[in-house]
Amino acid sequence: MSAEQLAYQIGIDMIPRIGSINAKRLIAYCGGVEAVFRQSKNSLTKVPGIGPVIASEIANQSILDRAKAEVDFVVKHSIKTYFYLDSDYPQRLRQCEDGPIVLFCKSKHNLNLDDTKVISIVGTRSITDYGRGVCNELIDHLVKCGHYPVVVSGLAYGVDVCAHKAALRNGTPTVAVLGHGLDTIYPSVHRSTAKDIYEAGALVTDFPSKTPFDRNNFIKRNRIIAGLADATLVIESAETGGSLITADIAQSYSREVFAIPGPVDSKYSKGCNLLIKSNKAALIESADDIEFQLGWESPAAKPEPKQMQIMPELTDEEKQVFGVIKEFGQESIDVICFKTKMPVAKVSSVLLNLEFAGLIKCRPGKVFALAKGY
């Protein structure tokens, strides 16, 4: 795709007050995104939903200058773009009428957003110990069952960052949907987590760089959180808030909505209990419930016959590191360093040798697991 084509794709989404639905309608009416910018103001006003104000914005072409600057930013920072008419646009989002025109994605390993197992996890920013425990346990158990789902959330305080960190710790991919451009991270305290997500998953947004901070932008991004996944799980929520908005959006997309029940006297369980009580969400008590609701057959339920491998001769250090990984089947490099009392540089070298020997394999998030047969 040429820089000029990308500028047209980004530019149409920059038109003030147009929205994704009207933008798609406009592209269909004109026969293509480039054709939109070649229409006269009078022709544009004939399109349903496009009034004289929007038509004037398109006709004066100044938006294309901003779009070209964004193209430079995208190229400079190796950001992948997904245009809604392209074949690689995320298929689940394609099914959403108000899905973004252009999705910006930053991922070191080009994470597959069309993975067969994707679940969104949302909830209050004021997560309790109960909510944190449930969130960690669910993701831990799903991975132990062999699912490794892509965990989608919004990088906010509370449930969001807890879900991201649990995914990273377990070596399963995670996607952070941002309410701003990829030129910044909010909240800034989550910058290191965002870096880890970039390494092992993806940062996505439909906002261009230099987008002013606005509360409504974070509400708008909720449609992407709901749209990218097969199901949205609400861990904890008050009676009102962004989590319930995301649940409503997921329901409007005919996606599954799950909720964790909580104590009746807990402020941050009232929203979840209400979703369950009003039959807007299925009650989830464990990862087994998620498996059942989504029809995920656990790979752990049907273990393949193990083909025993001949163990190569290892050094004492290699035996020590291998033993730590074998104890739980997989382990992060930080935990390996802690348990072996070895420096990171040494452990990294030993891990590389074990990987070359075919004894272990590296998963996203700097997690190392036993290779098949060991």
C-alpha cells in the first residue's frame, strides 16, 4: 500500500463528527475511500448522514495534511494499520457495524488478532483482593488447561492491568486497547507493563497520535475491547461504569457476556450481580465455566501419548535451570533467576543452550516451558 492510499484511509477517520458508521456509508456511496476526497461539497451533502458541515471539512482537503503527518508517524514507529476493507482486518471487528475504519497496532511479533481463542476481561479500577484473586486464578487455570487465550483489556488501573499482568506471567498473549494514540501511554505508571505487552502481545487503538485526552475516548475504545473477543468477562463493577458499557456493547454484537458474582454488600460486585440477575451475563465461578460456555475443549483433557526423549548430558548449571522449569512445566526467567540464585546473563545463556538442545521452548512474555516429551 502506498503512503498516499494510507493517508486517505486515515484521513476519512479524522473528519470531525463523522463516526465509523457514516464513514463506511460515505465510502460505499462514493465507491472508495480516495473517491470521497474527490467529490464536490454538493455531492457529499446528498449522502445520508453527511450534512454541510462534514461535507465542508472533506472538501477543503486540510484533513489530508494531518493524515500525511500521521502516515509519517506510523512509518517511523513501525506501526501496522488495518483498514476495514482489507483482508487482514480482524474478522471479529469486521462483524461490528461501528468497528473502526483504521486500527493502529504496535506489536513486536505481529500478534494474530484473529486467534481462535480471544476473551476480553474488564472491571473496576478499584479492584479488591477478591477480584484480584479471581482474575489471577481464572487466567492461571485457563493456561494450565492448555488454552493460552489472547486476553484483551484496556490497560487501566484495577482489573485491566491485573488481567494484563496475569496473562504476561502465564505466557499467554495480551492486547491493550488504548483510548489515545500510540505516541503516549496512559496511565504513565503502566508504561513498563505496556512495554511488556508490546513484547508479548499488542497495543492497539483507533486514535491517531497527538489525540487530546478526553473521557469519551475511553468509552469509545470499549467497542474495540468488546469487538475483538468472543466473550467479555466482567470481574468486578459498581452499578455504573465503563465495564457495564463494554458488557452492553458485547451483547449488542451478539457476543457472550460473563460476570463474576460477589458479596451482596460489596460496592464493586453490585454491577456483576445485576448483570447476572437481569440475565445479561452468564455466572462464572471458575475457568471450567468459561470452557463450557465457549465450547473450548481442554487440550489437557486429551493428553497425547508421550514420546520419551533421550536426555542429553547436561552441565550442573543446565540441570539446575532445567529442574526449575520441570517442576511446574513452565517458568518465567525472573523466577528461574530467583530460584537458581544465578544472574540474568548466566540464566539467559543456559536457557539458550537448553532451547538449542530441544529441551525447552520459549513462550511470549519471557516464559520458558518444557518441550514435548520431557
